[in-house]
Amino acid sequence: MRTFASCLKFMKRGLYILLISILFISCSDFQKTLKSEDISAKYTMATELFEAEKWSKSYRLLEQILPKYRGKPQAEKLTFLHAMCSYKMKDYYISSYHFDKFVGLYPQSEKMEEAAFLAAKGYYYNSPVYSKEQKETVDAIEKMQLFVNAHPESQYLEEANAIIKELDFKLEKKAFEIAKQYDIIRDYKASIKSFNNFLFDFPGATLRKEAMFYRFDAAYNLAINSVNYLKKERIEQALGYFEAFKKAYPNSELLGDATVLKEKLEEEQKNIVNTKS
């Protein structure tokens, strides 16, 4: 007599064989349809595979039949499914191209707004980490901003604005880190210039407080380490940066450190006057 464990093992084995058989038959049907000349069968299977979230297989069939349906009523649906498959497969360069094409071909479609948003979102997904070249990020911001401008009442508006904000911060972070890197390698003149450019280019920056502090810090180091005939002017410039920081952020947690540096500058300023006397 079989034990319960052996019966369970037998059932599992049978289920495994059944699943393998279904998969084999399914793959066999797909390959048969893929090689078939029956456009109607390919249309049916492509849509069924799409609904089953078999994006790659659906995409392959859609690639074959789309030219056959060009100019026909089914073309709009197939063109959207084709683009969506590539999006779901995370081939965002291709999906953005196809969604843009859909928007151009079917500007009155009920799917047009969704296609326009997903086209822009594809650019967003191709944006690299902030430390790399940011051309794709700039392109993504422009693309998403165009969507927002064209669809101010869109259901995707909140998400679109959040994406723009995220991408803007990425550009901001890259510019900030470049300026800070100059400070780390003690190229203080370049650091001050970079932070000035940062503050001009990103007037509402999240990192504005830190940028103003590090600009002052770089100016402090430049002044303290200058030859005597340049110190007076550079100390005055650094003190000006301190006052700007203090005015903008009077309650900042960085103000204490900044004040210590400011007092050292004032002491050095007095020493210069006394030396001349």
C-alpha cells in the first residue's frame, strides 16, 4: 500500500508533467502560428498573448502583422499594443519611438494621452545616474514638460510633475557635486565659480543652502591661503559670501561652522591692517 508521502510525490510528478506538456503545446502553437500565413490567426494570438502578459511573443506576432493592417480599423489597436509590448519589455528607446509614432498617427485616439505620457516616461527610464553624462536627463525633462504643457488636465499630471522634479534634482545634484569636487581638490577659485554658476542655474535648488555654505568655505580657504597682496580683497569677498549665507539661512545648522570661519577671517583682516601700520 502506498504511503501518503509517496502518493503526494506521485501527484506532484504528474502535475509537473502536465504543466510541461501544456507549455510544450503552447510553444508549439505559437511557433506554428508564427510561421503561418494566416494573418487572422496571428491577430487573435497576438492579442491573447498580450492579455496574458506574454509581451515578447505578442510583440513578435505584432511585428509581422502590423504592415498587413496598415490603413485598416484594427491598425490603431495593434499599433498601441505593439508600443506597449516594447514598454513592458523595458525596451524604452524603442517604446518611446513607437508611442510617439502612435500619437502622430492617431491624434484623436482615446489612447493618445496615455501614449504621449508613456513616450515621455520612456525617456525618464533612460535617464542615467547623476554621476554620468546627463543628455538623456535633459531630453526626458523636455519631453515630460511638453506633455504637461499639452495636457494640463491630464490624469497623469501629478506623476509627470513628480518625474520632472526628480530629473531636475538629478541635474542639480550633478552640478553641485562637480563644484564640491573642486573644493575637495583645493581648486578654490574653480569651486567658487562653479557654486556661483550653480546658484544662478538652479535658483530654487534643494541644495541651495549647502551650495552657499560651500561657496563661503571655498572663499575662506582661498583667502587664508593667498599671498599677502591678494588677501584683503579675497577676505572681503569671503565675508560677503558669509553675509549672504547668514541672511538666506539665519537658522541653519551650518551657521555655527560658518561663523567660526568668519571670525578667523576678521582676525586675519585685523592682522593685515596692523602689519601695514
